[in-house]
Amino acid sequence: MKAWLDNYKSAWEKKDISALIRLGEDSNANSEKLRAVLAGYDDFRVELEELQIQIEGTRAQVSFRRADIIDGEKRVHPGSKVYVFVKRATGDIDVKK
């Protein structure tokens, strides 16, 4: 879970749209719009607040509130993000938003 959260935060801060798609945060259909928005920010950082992780067997749920620091101004997103991770018998992990 920690690695996924680190990758999530890093993908946002690097403005890596391909990584955000792989992580389940964005879709190909929205990628150009998101790329254009993020390109307008000189300094962009992400904080994950109210982080909760629940693990039960082969299933984990992560919830958090994302706050973006854009050019020095903190903007907290309304509501929490929730992701569910399910480990398959093959060892692969499915992520659902």
C-alpha cells in the first residue's frame, strides 16, 4: 500500500499522466484535458490527508483526502478518495476506484 501511495503522489507531482492512468486515477479520454491543466502550474505538490488503510485477507481499502499545493496555495479536494485493491491468485492486484 505504501508503494502505491508513494507512486500516486509522485505521479501527480511529476504530472505523469501515463502513470496516473496505470494507477486508476485518470482515463485516456480525459488525459489531454488533465495534461493541459497541470501544464499551467509551475509548482505542484500533493499531500494525502486523513489517510486510512484497512486490510482484510486479499483485499485492502485505502481512503484519503487529497490536497494540492499549487504555486504555494493549498487546495483541498472535497470528499475522500477510496480505492479497493484485490490480490488475485496469480499475484496480480486489481485496483477499483
